[in-house]
Amino acid sequence: MRFRAKIVDLGCLNHFTRVSSTISKLAKTCTLRLSPHKLYFILSDKVANGGVSMWCELAQGNFFDEFQMEGVSADYNEIYLELMPENLSRALKTAQNAKTVKIKLTNKHCPCLTVAVELPSLSSSSRIVTHDIPVGVIPRKLWTDFREPVLPEFDVVEANLKGDMNLKIQTDLVCITTHFKHLANPSWALEDISQDRDLEAMVEARIDIKKLLQFLAGQQVNTTKVLCNIVQNRIVHFILLHDEVSLQYFIPALS
Amino acid sequence: MRSRDEGEQRRPAVFSRDTRRGVDYCHVALSTAKIVLGKAAHSLSRIGDELYLEPLEDGLSLRTVNTSRSAFACFLFAPLFFQHYQAARPPQRQPPRCKVLMKSFLAVFRSLAALEKTVERCCITLSPESNRLVVQLHCKHGVTKTYNLSFQECESLQAIFDPAECPHLLRAQARVLVEAVSPFSPALSEVTLGVSRGRRVVFRSYLEDDTDAARAMMTEMSLSEDEFQQLQAQEGASITFCLKEFRGLLSFAESANLSLNIHFDVPGRPAIFTIEDSLLDGHFVLATLAEPQAGQEPGQGPHSTTHQDDFANDDIDSYMIAMETTVGEGVAEGPRTPSPVSEEEEAESNVIPGTPPLKKFRSLFFGSVLAPMEPPSEPNPVLAEDSEGEG
């Protein structure tokens, strides 16, 4: 297994730093999946995560000037690593004015993702900051735990197919509803709907507001589009879209 | 640090004569320098909970030590630093030494921004008769804030150290050092500083033994020798010390735009960090880890494939400065210097056996230096009996 990658463009570095910062706010530990053309940050929906799951996909060519990897085998040319995204985020934040950033898989006292930052200095010789981020290598037999989530049949809820969405909270003393109107329903959502479906009927799911907050508060990337899919009483699914990045986040409904 | 003798020869002019009679006090006033004093207070507060003040002929000395006695910090402000400086009245009388709660002193200077904008003058008066340290901030619009801090008379706080005894020296602009430690998390306790192959200066995060090494990220910053004004150390020399305490002096040095000297020796012996300019000097003495970095094999790092980072691995006993425990009976002859004090001089030990030293750091020994031929004028409270060191 080998992995080495290099970023020289400050804009790309900045963007990658913001993505990793977003991920670090959504998950304490997650899986980094490396394949020849893409990187993924994955949080699978285990009980320990409170049922939330996350799938973030990046095209490596949009960030890295050099990207070489060799997976576990020729047939399975991928690498799955478990890491704490907070470490990666902190490491990248030290690279603000870097000349280059190199990331590679190394074996120090344990398998590590080593981030080596070359910084400008007043002398002829650059400064070098090295971060060794301990990672866990996930064996191939566990890779099936990290499949891309299949989008369930969704109904649009407390949102409807007419572009209305209501966010509601309810306590013993008070009930507050925020109405969003004139939102767009993506055209593919309307394609498969049966004819007699009432477009104005609301579909709803109750979710833990803390998880919603965590998701919204963590956003660092300027997204072009946000999609929200709701399955009646089962799950709320957010998709954030930006040029080179898509981030999907699933929050299960409370029973 | 200047000796008293030198101070005598250089006694500055007193800017105003005070007409008060019969009140024994020390008085300093400053205007533009108040920020620097405030910053020094902030810097010292990173180390200890008690501030020892000693008005000397050389200037006003502010000192502190941490509870585990593994860090000592001292600033000396020359008389010319102040608009008005008077150590004692009458001058022949021993000026009082006192200590106040750091928290209380810092409260006066807490907001440096406010200090700059609204405070016009700051006056500090030590009144032994009323056991009060009075700090007056004369502010705009006729407002005067008076802080009465109660103090305790005490023995002088001294740390035994001598930069000249350290074979290694590293000197750099404070800014370079600030940038050098910026990649490290503010939560990081200890850092290892060393010279690696190729004469590069390396700072590396120190992971304590009980840290879950499997989870902790290791960070290293490597700089070229060229970035330092002076590097007098062989490859392989290294020490591990408390980064948080070091940052206290570093932020002060950076704000004053000074260079910082790091004098060090083998692991286990204290490292001495100094700054100076014409009006002040500062010394931070920090204990260093006696054993080489555990849990980290030497030779790791970006240069490990081509160089071996052969940090010092001397099997040397921890450095302990022996202190005689005899009460001063005029045992030393001649004038005493506040510091450095050589090992041959005997002094009464004033070691407070605080909490056990932080992990493997050894305590520095401290002693009081009694002026010759002068028994204590009043019974000083016994702070603690001296106990044998860890040996």
C-alpha cells in the first residue's frame, strides 16, 4: 500500500482545508477512502454515531497536483484508513502560506498519514512542518461497511412538492414554525410521482435538532446548492453540492 | 543581572523629591512604560500564583515560581524604565521584599487595551507599615483607580542558575520563535528543542508516556540555522521543556521586539531563557526533562531517511543544586549579588515542597540570600521546612 500526494496551489489547499474542517465538525472519527481518482470521507451509520452517517466525495484532480496510490492489491486498488479528521484539519491549518504540502502514508511508530508542509522563510532554506497523523488501516473484509448509501424512495416532507418547507419545533410551552416558500423541487423528484399524489400534502420527519445544528454549524465550504430529501418518519437526507465536492449527510428520524 | 555594587555606582537621579516624612515606602511611577509592565505581569502569571516584588537599587524586580518549583521567572526593570523610581526611604534601610497574589496584581493590568487608552499614569507604592502594595492608575477624566493589595513579607526568591555555565546557546528574534512554535496546539504541554543533522533547529511535540500514542498527532517544525542570530550547539543536543511556560516569555519578547537567548545544557539541567534591553531584562528558568524522549524513536522526522536525529541520550543524573540549610550567620563575605549565585555560597533554603514535580521534571532549588550581617528584622513566617530533594 502506498500513497503520496502533493498540493502546490494555494487556492486548492485552502479549499481542501475547508473541506477537512467541515468534516472534522461532523465526525470525531471517520474513514478516509482513497481510490485512483477520488477521495471519500465516510461516516457509516453505526449506533455509536447516533445513527447519522455521512458521505463526502472529492475528485482528487481538483485538489492535488500529484496523486499516486497503490491499493491493497491490483483487484482492490483502494485504501481505507480510519482517522480523526480533527488532526488532518489542524495539520492543514498550519499550511496557510505553504509553498507545497505533501501528504503520504508512512509507517512511523504506527501507520500514519504524514503531512509535510514546506513554508517560506527568511533564509534560503525553507521551514518544514511535519505532522504524523496516526491512522488505522481498515482491512478489506470490512470495506463493505462503507458502501455509498442507497437513496431511499423519498417523499418530500413538511416540505412538499410545491416548494414549501416548514421547520418546526415543539416544546411544552411553545410551538414555532418557520415557513420557507418558493423553494425549488428538483425536476427528477417530480418525474416518478404518481398522478394522483397531492402535491401540497406535507411529509414529515422528526429529527434531533442537535444533529441538525451540528451539520449546519460545521459548514465551511461555500455550497452552490443544498438538497433536502425526507422520507416520512424515517430519515432526512441533506446533499450539499459545490463544484468539486458533494457531501451527503443522513439524520435518522426519532421514533 | 546587575549586582548591587554596580547599582550603587549607577544610581539614577530621582526626578522629584518627596516631602513625606516618616513613611517608609518605595515608589515608582510610569506612563508610557505601563504597557510593558502590564505585559510582564501577564507573562509572569503564566508561571506562578504569587508575585514577589523587590525594589532594589538596580531596579524593580518581579519574580515568580510555579507550584512544582520547575519554573522560575524574573523581570528586572531598571530605574530609568520609570518616570520616577525610589527604592527605599531612607535609602540605607533594607527595602522590603514582599509577595502578593498574582491574581490580584494581574487584575490591575488585566486589560492592556484599557491600560493603553485610558490610563495616563501608574504609580506603585510599597508601604511596609500598612502591609499594603498600592497601585494607583491615574486615568482620563480625573478618574483614579486605587488598588490596595495586601502583601506578605518574605524572603527573597532566588533561583540558582548561571547562563555562563550552559554550553549551548541559541539566539533568535522573538518573532522567529513565535512562528516556530505556532504549528503546535495551544494545549501541548511540552516540546523538545534540538539540533539535528544538517544544523537544522527542530522543535518537536513531546508526547508523555501515558498519552495514547496511537491517537496523538506528532508535529515537528524544522528551521534552518540561518534563521538564528546565534547557534552554539552541536548536532544532537536537545532539551524538553514546558512549552506553555516558554510561551509566556515569548509573547512578552515579541511585543517588545526583542531577541531571545536560550542557554541550555544536557537534559535534566535547567534551561535559561533570557531577554534584555537597556531598560529591562528577563530570565525564565525552566526545568528540562531528565530522560530522553520516550515513545519516540530518534531518527523520526522528515530527515530521518537521510539523517539520524541523534538527540542527546546521556545517562546523567538529574541536575540538583545542593543547598545548605544553615541559617546565614554571615557565612558569606562581601556583597551578595541577587543572581547568579554560585554553589559555594551558603544560604538558608527556602524551598517549599509543593506538589510533586510535573511528571519527570525535577524541581529547581531555590534559596534565599540573606544580606550579610543582618539578621531578619522581624520573624518571617516559616513557609515550609526544607525537605530533602528527590535525591
